[in-house]
Amino acid sequence: MVALTFIFSGFVKAIDPMGTQYKIQDYFAALELEDLMPDWLALTASVGLSALEFCLGILLLFAINRRAVSRIIVVFMLFMTAVSLWLWVANPVSDCGCFGDAVRLSNAQTFLKNIVLLGCSLVVAAHPLQMMRFVSRTNQWIVKNYSALFIILCSVWCLYDLPLFDFRPYHIGADIRQGMVIPEGEEQPQFETTFIMKKDGVIKEFTLDNYPDSTWTFVDSRTVQTSEGYIPPIHDFSIVTTDEGADITEDVVGSKGYTFLLVSPHLEKASDASFGEIDQLSQYAEQHGYPFLCLTASNETGINHWIDLTGAEYTFCQTDEITLKTIVRSNPGLLLMKDGTIIRKWSHNMLPTLTPEEAAQPLEKLAIGHLPGNQAARKLVVILLWFALPLVLLIVVDRLWNLRKRRIHLNKFNR
């Protein structure tokens, strides 16, 4: 149980390293130490933590370095139990992020889960030699190195592309309109979006009810929940035009046909390596009459910087920073919606390129204009083939080899 929990926890965090990075930064922000955790350090800690958990789980499962691994896990669980106790008492963040976005636990549930795992790990550490080895000592180095290499490469690939499995409410196939619906009879929570604006050196906060005229410059925005109630999976998605401050959320998610959404929490930090592909897609969208919007939390300075850098001619809109980070784990990333449903997502490294023949055709006739097949099942099979199957084969070969050596030894002894 301890081994499988560590393997699952490490894997779901490894395939979403940016999500784990954001959670680590949330912890440091709660401690008012965010200046000590820059993006690069938080990302390094994210990859390292997930790899450590995954490898500890594999080593425990295969009974490799039984004494040392079981003791390290006890120390690890003591630390995590103390952290979860602090979360339960102080409630600085609502979700611990133990299992990424795959399984969400309350702080109380997290603490109880860690108490159980701590007890189990203490039992394991008390009797480490009772664990049965699956692989002989001479071949254990293969399991160690292969596991570490596999999980680190998973994180690297998911940073380059997108998470292998998307557990967030903005996954491919998600209907944003349905995700925002509150079932009949449920109490509706109240949210308020505050816009921080600047004019003549004066900074003020406004809401949608009193949004100022275009003489004010956008600085930042934040959305907070003002009262409890049923919270739908998508509850903080709003699109506001940068010029007039008009809320066009319903127009975008309720429109018929295709819509491109370029997503960038911070255009100042966005990669401009693929702006050529982005411009090509925006021109394609304009040619065929598809809306192409850029959603960002950047202010006017950041937007103008991006325009000067890339020559962008598409429309820019304001959306909450946390929402944008949740939508796609790439800066920038691109979404394609049809009738309010997300049918494609790309990182800036994997943007589609259209040939002249494809660019002349509408999306209905292109592969990218349709929902892909069951990608989750295919990815799971690939992971099993690349990781689980080699380890199973190693176990079989190792057992057969050791059995052969015993037979040779017995034959010599009998002679």
C-alpha cells in the first residue's frame, strides 16, 4: 500500500510538473516566503519531488535497499504528516496537491491519509527484511536507474508538450458551458472579480459593476469567492475585453462554430519561439472567419511588448491568472473550441502547421477540427509497454537465470 501510494503520487505529479510548481509556490506564498522560490527553483523542486516519491515507491515495491529505503520513507512521512497537520489547523491552501489534480483531498482527509501511511511505513521499517525481493542484488541497479530515467523523462516531455493525462476541468472534450452550470436546487456561491486600474499615477480597484472608461490602464485582476455554495468545476472563467472592459464570456463559450484561444498568464514571460506558427494560425482563422482571441492576465505594457515582439494583430482579453494557468500548462498555449467544447490543446512547442492546401480548407475538413480518439487509453498502453513490461521481463529473466544457477550448483554438489 505504501509503495503503490508513493508510485501513484509521484507519477501524477511528474506528468504535470508545472501544476506541482504552482502548488509549491502556493505553500511558500502562504508562508510569505515567495521571494525565496523563483520559478526555476520551484520547477526544479517539482521535478525532484515527484521523481523522489516515484523512485522510493518502486524501490520499496521491489524490496531494493530494504533497510535504507524503509527508513527514508518513515522520515519522509513524518515530515509530510507534520505539514498536513499545519494545513489542517491553519488552512493556508485548500488542497494539499498530494496527488496533483488526479485526486483532490481536503486538508483533514490529507492528514488522516498521512497518519495511516505513517503507521504502515513504521511497520515496514520495523521488519524490512521480511519484504520479498523480486530482483536479485546483481540486477537491482537496472531497476534503480531505469525508474529514475523514466520518471525524469516523463517530466521533461510533459514540460515540452502538455501533461500526459489532463485531470483538470478544461481537458479536451470538456464543455465549458456545462462545467459552469449549477444543478437546480443547489445554493449558488458568489464570486467577485476585482480589477486594479491605474490613471495619472492613481491606483484604484473596480468591479464589473463600476468598470471605468478606457482612460484607465489595467494593472491586475483577481477573483475571490464571497459566499459558500455549490462550486461547479468551472467557476472562475471570465473573458473581459481590454479596450471597453466588456464581459464577453457568454459570447465566446456560447458561440456556434470554432474559436481559437491563445492562453498566456504572463505575456512578459511567454516564449516567442513559435510566434510564426501562432501568426499563421491567426491569419488562417481570419481568412475563414473564426474568432482568434488571446487571453492573458498581463497589463497593457505586457500586451504591447508582445505585439512589438511578434507583430500580433489578434484581439487581447483579460482573464484571471490562476484560471489561465489551470486551462493549459504552457505559456503560451493554444485551445481550439467548437460550440463551447474544447476539442484541441497545444503547447507552444507542438503547435500545428498547415500546408498551403490545408490552409485553404475549413476546419471541418481538417483533422485538427475534430475531437481526437481515446488518447488516454493509448497513452496508458504506451506507458505500460515502456515501463511496466521491461520490468516484468527483467523479473522473469532474473528468476530464470537464478534458477539455472541453482540447478548448476545442485548438479555440481550431487556429483
